[in-house]
Amino acid sequence: MKKIILFAILLMAAASVSSCNTVSGMGRDIESLGRGMQKSSN
């Protein structure tokens, strides 16, 4: 559980630093966050 939370925090930090200046870019970042969380839970 701690790994998932840490991974989510790191991914959100990376998404905020990356170029998600548009709505579609932000949507892709959120989608990749969800995929990463699913992979880490398996």
C-alpha cells in the first residue's frame, strides 16, 4: 500500500512538472497515472 501511495505522489509530481499545459495533455497525464497505479497493484 505504501508503494502505491509513493508511486502516485511521484507520478503526480512528474505530471505537474511535465508539459500538461492543455486539457488534453492533463487528461493523458491522469490516464497514465491510473495505468501506473494499476500496474503497481498487480
